[in-house]
Amino acid sequence: MTKPKQDQLDTHLLRVLHTLLSERSVTRAAIKLGQSQPAVSNTLKRLREITGDAILVRSKNGMTVTLRGEELFVLAKQGLQIIDSIANPPPLFVPASTQRVFNLGAPDYLSVLLIPAIIEKIRTQAPHASLVVHALNAGFDYVAALENGTLDCVIGNWPDLPAHLHLTQLFEDEVVCMIHQNHPVVKHGLSLKHYVEMEHLAPSPYTLGHRNIIDNALTALGLKRKIHMTIPYFGMVPQILAKTDLIFTTSRSFALQCAKDWPIAVLPVPLAIPKMQFFMLWHERVHAAAEVQWLRRIVAEAATAVVAV
């Protein structure tokens, strides 16, 4: 059974084809390839049979490439480049010269400290690179986004982590309360009774079925807080607290940053709550990719710097 024409081509034939069309001479091609002239002539004959074209024809001044031969020269060059790319390791990743677009998934509340720190490091080390931060919310399937390449990695805190993803813990943060600095509990103290009876401001969950550690701790005591207002953006929190008597429970780093610029007091939570654990997740498809390894290192370094503040 005769092989299809495309199956008769191999890397050797492709290199001879490219060299013949480049040199436009069987003799010069043979010298460049380190082969005998008869061997190259036989290969040219075989290439003519496969392509159905003369490829090179005699002319007044030697050999001339046919119209189809000119097309084959471009295709042979592209084919050899593809083969070389497959056979050889990728070029070294150089942050200073890369123009890659990185895609990072993160919940809104990390925009205050961590995301700016990440952007600062990328701008310093890879000034030509771009970063797209994708906001995590209940309607965004970050696991699928990691699998299909929409995201390079995601950061956040989850009660349950997908078992098939790679992960590293970035940092831990205490849970605290934020409230207007003139609220009576700031002076008299925030008891558990006050905490449960007060009206709370809360963020929208960024994963479906997400139950946070605050409500889990209250449920274990048979208690439930009164969530009076729910918002999707953490950037609104200090403005709302500055104008209301609502209380907001969040991470210590976020609360302290807001308290620098707003009339907000930061108080301990009046019940035992585990620290918030922040992770970075990524898929096996980019685990060995040098550029994504670099991005993960940038995120980890930025997280370390944020914790130290």
C-alpha cells in the first residue's frame, strides 16, 4: 500500500528541499549538506515525485526555482523552524525583555496591598510585560480558567482546595473587625453579644457555595450574625463604614491599610476564629513553564513583603 504523499516527507527531505531552493544548485547544496552530488540529485528526484513539481529547472545562468518551488521554499523554512522548536528546549525566559501578557485571578480585597505590590515588582523586573488581573466572583469558574489557559494562576483563600491543582501557601492573616472610630463599642469594648446583635456589612462570596470562617465559627456556637448590607467591592468598605454604624469583619492587613486614611477603628474579633490562609493555585499545564514560574515567584515575594508591613 502506497503511503500518502504527506507521510513520505521527513526532516531530511525537508532540509534538502530548503537547501536546494536556497542555493539553486545541486552541487552547492551537496557541499553545504556534506553529501555527494548524486545523493542530492536522487533526493531532488524524489521530492519532485512527492510534490508533483519540477522545483528547480535549468536556465541560461544555471537553475531557476519554479513558481511552486518559491512557495515550497517558504513552507520548508517554516516547517524546519517548527521542527527545531519541537526538538530543542525553549529559549531562556528573560523578564527584562519579555512582552508576555500574564493573567492572574484574585478576589477584590487583595487589591489594596498585594496586587499593587505584584504590579510594582513586574514593572521593575519586566517593564515590557503586561498583567491582566481577573476578579474572582461566584460566576467565574477559576478552575476551568486555569485548565484552559485563561489564567496563569489564582490567589485567594478557600475553605476547600481542588486536589488536582498545584498550590503554595502565601501567608496567614488575623481576622479583625472594622468600625467607625466614634462608635460606642470602640470605647466600651466589643463583646460577643454586641457582635451578634450589631448590623454587619459583608462582601459577596467569590465562589459558589463558599461559607467563610466567620460564619462557621458562629455556627459552631449556635449563633448567627445580622448581615444588613452586602457589597461586591472592598474598595467601598472604608467609605461605607465612615458614614454608618455598620461593622465589617475582614483580614488585619486590609483593615490597617484602610484605617490609615479613614476614621476607622480596628478591633479584635470577640470569638475564636482561625487565621485566614491565602494560597496561590496553578494547573499542571504551566507547572514547568519558565515564565509562569517567574510570575509565581513574583507573587510569593510580594506576599512576603505585604506580611512584613
